[in-house]
Amino acid sequence: MNLLTLSSTFRRMAARLRKDVTAQDLIEYALMAGFVAVAAGAVMPNIASSISTIFSKVASVMTAAASAS
């Protein structure tokens, strides 16, 4: 999958999210952020470790929040 394919896929997903305002929720935004992070990590390998650290921190916070409830 090349950068042009990723770009067009991202544009289609973003257009779909803008049109469908009734079904937007946090999961869709999280998936979009994950997609952008993976694409950025693939294009710029130097920031891949930073992205991994951020996702690890988010996962630990979510785990802590889930066990506290």
C-alpha cells in the first residue's frame, strides 16, 4: 500500500464521517487517529517509537479507568 492509496483512503473516510453526523462517536474518531498514527509511523519511522509510547500510555490509562469502575 503506497502513500497515494493511504491518502485517498483517508480522504474517503473523512468525507464519510463529515456526511454522517448521526453515527459519529468516540470510536470513529479513535479509529481515525489510529489510522493517521500508523500512516505517520510508516512514512516517518523516526516517530514510530513516540507513537508506540503514546498508545501504551493511553492503554494503561484506559485499563486503570476500567478497573476503577
